[in-house]
Amino acid sequence: MERSEDTESSGDGIDRLITYLTIFVLAIFVGFEVITKVPPTLHTPLMSGSNAISGITIIGAILAGVAGDVSGREFLAGGLAFAAAALAMINVVGGFAVTNRMLQMFRKKDRA
């Protein structure tokens, strides 16, 4: 029985899943180590960068939803894309709210 190039065996899918999970776990450890080494004076710019990354996550979620339509896994890809976009949007809005509060702290108060 010949295997066509269009179909994947379950072993290939599991190998790919294990590879992706390994990369994900390693990225978590590297990210944690990098973040804990940041001095307090650089914390605010780091958080601004994290808000920008959340904006990129929204774009990635939209692209993942579109890729699910192409691959035939609309429900799973659409659900994960919606969850990623919703959580990233909450993070972006929260980041703007925190930034606004911080800017309010540094404004000069009018003395009447």
C-alpha cells in the first residue's frame, strides 16, 4: 500500500505536535529568565513592548482563523483564533488603561 503525499500518518502528526510543544516550553523558560533579569528602571518600556506584542498576537489569531478555513478545520481554528484575539485584545486595552493612569500621575495639577 503506497502512501500518498497529501495524507499524513498519525505518527508524523504526533512528532510535529511534540516538536511544537517542546519549542513552546523552551520559549516559556527562556522568556521567564529574560524577564526576571530586567532591572526595575526598564520595566515600563518592557511593558510597552509587551502591549505591542499583543497587537501582533491579534493579527496572528486572525491569520490562524483564515488558515483553519483553508485546511478544513474551521471549528478548532476558529475557536482558538477567537480566544487568542479576545485575550490579546483584553491585554491591549488593559495596557492602554494602565498607561493612561501612569500619565495622569505625572501631569501637573492646576492650583486654583
